[in-house]
Amino acid sequence: MDQSGVGAAAADAAGADSSAGTGAGSDAGSDGGSDWHAAAPAKPQVRVEENGFSAKLPNGGSLNWFTVGNVLYELIDRGGRLGVRVRNSKSPLLGKFFEVPVFDPDPDFVFLARFTRFDPFKTYTIETAQEDLQLQTQAAGTVTFETSHGEVSLLATGCPKTGLQLDFHDSTNGSTTAAWRTIDLGVPNQDGSLVIDFNRAVNYPFAFTSFATCPAPIEGNVVPFDVTAGERRPPFFYSEAGINVPFLFYVWWDEESAEVTRPWYSRFGLDITILNPNHDDGRISLVGFDGVAMSGGDLSPLGRKARSRLIDVATEALTSRIPVIGIGAYSAFVIQAQRELRSQQGYVDGIETEYEAPADRLLIVMNNELDPKQAGFDIVHTDASGLIYVEMPFNIPLESDRTEVEDFQSAMESGASITSWQEFDYRMVALIRHHR
């Protein structure tokens, strides 16, 4: 897949922005039409004065203002509001960057479409990656294509003479993909025909950083099916809190409970992606993730493919030497993956008869990348391969009486017992963060 520009998006992670195709860098008040792109855009102006220097920007403009060391200070105008963006060529996120995860190319996501031009172009107010910022954009026309879900018609920005762009939502947003993505459609043919290849859908810079002002799709630009093509949501992210700690979590307990606990992980400093092993059947690379867990109380709901997938995920984590945790019945997948790896590597010790937890205790198995004693867990068993076994009582409440993160931290440091699943989650997060 063509991923040109992806590295640039990640490189701007300390403060990246993209306004391509939105008209944000042009005269947003224009009525558009065939001459919309004909006029030369206003240019930034810099004035050097006796006691310093100043700059003036056109609406939607930007200026690489000055550089200090490895930091570039960029002046931007967004919706009449001025800002200074810091672009750090030594951003810590660059050290975290490996690659942008993508779906496998799929020809079923390539469609022949037709472009119908607006004359004049139509102006829309759109949201951006910043909640308190709106911009105006100009739609050049509609792109329409036939799918198994019926006819789909979406608004395209840009210019038919120089290239169209399609910003869109779909139902994968927020789970396996970012909140929205974009596609470069190129220049339509004379008859208005063009190809929409969702395999070339890419992330805007806001998927890498909270400091971006990227334009959202025009309201209603929603593809009515899962677009499991193009770039996935990157696991790494930069914000005022620093680089996130991305963590992959396969769960089949009670999905409602999983959603209840998701805010806990975020509050404790873990950026968690929750997947259902039966429903989310796409293979996700662990590149960029700081760990993976799999949790379930019963193996019977899992199909053959789901079981195989969980073993593959555990195997990748073990060979990549990132933390992997199996909780409840799903601990069997971590044990099985370790056993198969040891056999492939020629070890003859194997893993002795699997440890069985008492009926009233929950079994947690993890690789030795983690040291559970640091978080106050009691190790009940270590097998011949180095896997670590921990137990927890089932009959503890979901939520803790503690309310502040500092209280959870103090309890862990004092060696206090774990008396709720919320405290359990905090200490698991502490293990992952300490490993990082």
C-alpha cells in the first residue's frame, strides 16, 4: 500500500496539522465555482522591527516562523484564531514510531465512481480535531458509487483540476480505525469517472497527536459499512500527558463490564484497545503496543479461528518480548503458545502439568517480562518455561472505595491487599508502565 506522507504525519506528532482539501488555507468565504482556485492565495507576511519581529497570516494560513535548536515554531491561523505550533524533530514519539498498522489489501474495497461537480462550489461548516474549533470548507461535488449495501454518495473537497479528496467516517472509527480517515481521489476523468480505493485510506495527523487541527468530514459523509481497508488506528499517540501506553485487550467475559472498566485504564495511564476474539477477526500487529492481555471465563463460546488467533497473538507477544497476560480460562492460550515455542526452539523440558487454581480463585498467567511482586501480587507458581502464575479471589467487588489515583498508588506501595477489581486493574497497569 502506498503510505507516502505517513512518516511526515507521525514526525509532526509533537504538533501536526493537515488542512488539505478543506479550503482552510484559501478564502473560506468565497462562493467557489470554477474560479475558486484561480486567484493566488494571500501569503504570510513577516516584519522585522527594532525590538523583534512580527508576522501576519491570511485566513487558514501557516508560516514556519523561526527555529531554536531542533524545534521549529510555526505560526498558524485557524478560523481567525492564531496559534503557535511546536514541531520538534527530536520528539519522543519519533523514537516510538515503527510503522502505521494497515489492513490487508482487499480488492472488494475498490469502487468505480462518478464525480458530479457543484457550480459554484458549496460552503460547509465543519468540525475539527479540536473540540472548540470549527472551519469552513468547500465541497467540489459528489462522488457516487454502487456497493452491495446500495448506492453511496459522498461529498468531495479539493478541485477537479488538481485533485479531489474524500474525508469520511465509517463504523470502524474509534475501534480499529481513527475517528475519521481521508483518501486522495486524484483528478477525475473527462466523463467524471474515477476510482475510490479504500485500501489507500490514510490517517490524518490527529491520529498521532492531540495538538492537530485536522478537518473532520462534512456532516453526513459516512460510509454505510465497515471499511476494513487502509490504515488502522496507530497505537502510539502524543498529548500533554506525553506518549501514551497502548495496550491490546482481547476479552470475552461480559462486554458491558469491559466497557465499564475502559475508563479505569485510561485514568490509570493505559490506552487500551478492546477486541472481541470472536467478532474482531482481523489480524492486528502488535508493533507499537506495550503489551497484550486476553481474558475470559469460558472457552466454549470461542470458535476454532478465534482460539487459533489468540494463540498466534500470544506467540507474537512472547517472541517480541512484550508483556502478555492470560486471565481466567484464557491463560491456557499463553501457556499453549509458550509450550509450542519451547518445542520449536528445541527445549526438552517442556511445561510440566498445568497448574490448576482452586475453584474460588482466578488464575492469571504472564511472561517473565513482568515482575508481579512489584505491584503487590503474590506469585503462586513459576513453571519450567518461566511463565509466572498469580491468583485472585473471585468474590471481590468491582469498584474500589478509593477514588484518587494517588490512593491506589499509596495502597500498592504500602503492600495493602487487593480488595477490588479496580485495584487489580490499577496494579496491572502499573506493571505495564514499569516494564516500559
